[in-house]
Amino acid sequence: MRSYILTEREREILKHFVETGEKIDGFAVLVHDLRKHRDALNEDLELVEAFLKKEASTKLNEIIDKTLRRAEARKKARLRTRGPYRNARIET
């Protein structure tokens, strides 16, 4: 997997066109490729976004589960230290 979609030269071509409206060398080929692969690029980006949302959701759920387990363990530990067993050691 690459960490980029456009090469540095392709970025230059697109930036130059957006800023000045001038079509420099390589513009026509770049436009052709962008139009040809637009659907695949959009699908890939949507897939990446869906994955990142799912991963973030999964990590959040793991953190919540871990926090709830710790809270439950602390609650049980507090219950074990009440009453006549107040001076007892807390089991973990």
C-alpha cells in the first residue's frame, strides 16, 4: 500500500491549474487518468473511511469494557473490605 494517491508532480499540475487556470505539461494525461479511475478511487477512500470508523469504534468499545471491568473489580474489592472483614487484604 502506498501512502499517497498523487505523485508530487501530479500535485504540482493540479495546484497550478487550480491557482492559475493554466494547463501545464502533463495536465491532459492526468485529467484522463483521474476521470478513468474516479470510481475506483472513491470506492477505495470510502472503504478506508469505513475501516477507520469501525476501528475507532472497536477501540472505544475496548476502552469502555476495560474501564467497566476495572470499576466492577474495585466495587467487589470494596465489598470484601466492609464489615467484620474490614482489615482483610484486598484480593485482585
